[in-house]
Amino acid sequence: MTDPKADAVPAEEETPSPGAGESSGEAGGEELKKLAAELDERTNDLKRVTAEYANYRKRVDRDRKLVADQATISVVTGLLPVLDDLDRARTHGDLTGPFASVAEQLTGALSRLGLAGFGEKGDAFDPNRHEAVAHMLSPEVTEPTCIDVMRRGYELGDRLVRPALVAVADPAPAEAKTVDEAADTADAAASEEPKAAEDKPAEGESKEEPEAPAADAEAAGEDAAEVKDEAAEAEPAAEEAKPAEKRKPSPHPKPKAPAEDDGAKGEAETETGSGEEK
């Protein structure tokens, strides 16, 4: 028997033609390009979805925080009058004892929520945070300055809850400064006038002391005038008391009186002599 395998004639190997290889290579390249384009598109879609989700999360977080802040602000706004009363009590020295402990706990709880107060004397005026209720000029400031705080302001984080009520002093111009200095000088002069008026009586009393001798001299002069007047009154009596022989004889002598007249004359002479002795 013959072996069929040995009798079989080997088949001729088929060799690919050059045209078929080039066509298959072109098809593979086009398919690769198509797949690469689809991959880029899917990658861009994934990036877009990821960005949208990230923005959504940020928006949700922001809205959630905004709602929480609004709720906190509504609660804090209701407690601001209580804080104002606590500030007044602290200013007047009434914040003592258990009341002070409760006030500290309340203030600490609100601080942890992010509430912060502002508004002090000497702060620069900020129209975004301060509400001016009074204006004046002052030469002691170089910029608008809060010189008095009627009510403190509060802010929660970066949000303004309530502005502060303040009195503002603006820098005074040079002319106003001159007027103020003149007014101060006038006030100082006016305050010194009462002192000078109080010092004048003391000076008057010191000047009256040297005038005492003049008053004594005037009194002595009055006494001398009285003595002189008395002497003038006494001169007629002295003339009448002079002796009859010293008097000038009368050109028409009177007739002698009777004896009774002589007795009366003697009594008159006796009285005259007693007057001279006096």
C-alpha cells in the first residue's frame, strides 16, 4: 500500500498582493482616527460634566451658607437691643454679680457665631460702617473722626448687621481756627474779670487805712471851730462885764437914780463880778 500523505502533492502557498495590503492599512488608520476623535469627545464631555457638578456643589454650599447666615442674622438682630442694654449697664457700672456672668455667656455665644461689634471714640469715619447723626468742626482732628458713639454697630463676618450711630468732627479751616482762638481769648478775659472785681475791695481797704489821719485832722478842725464859736459867743458877755470906769463916758450923762437904784446897781455889779470869776 502506498502512503497517501506521501502521494499528496504539497499545495502552493498564496502570497498577498501589494494592492490588498495598502487598502487594509488605510482602513486601519481611518478607524484609529475615528476612535481617537470619539475618545477626545468623551473626555471633553466628562470634563464638562465634572465642572458643572463642581459649580453645582459650590452654588449649593453658597446657598446653604447664605440661608444659615440669614437665619443667624435674624436671631442676632432680635438680640441687639439686649446687647445695647448690656452696654448701658456696663457704662453705668451696674453689670455686676450674676447678671455680669449671664452677660458674658451671652456675649461669648454671639461671638462664636461670628458677631463682632465696632464703633469707638477716635475711629476714622467710614460712611459704609458709620451713620453720622451730628457734625461739627474741630481744630484737633486732621480727618473726619468719630468723637462720640451713641450706639455701637455690629457685623457678622463680612456682612454689616447694623451701622454705628456716631457724632463726627471734621477738620476746621484756618479761618475757623482763628475765630475759635479769638473766642477762647475772650472767654479767658471774661473769666479773669470777676477775679479782678474780687481783688478791688481789698485794694480799697488798703487805701482807706492811710486816710485815717486826714479824718482825725478833720475832726480836730471841727472841734477847733466849735471852740472858736464858743469864744465868739463869750466876747459880748465879757464886754458887758468890764468895769464901768473903763467904758467911755457918754456925752449925755443920765441923772442919778434914787437910793434904791444904787442898791440894784450894786447887785448888778456883784453879778457881773461873779460872771468874770466864772
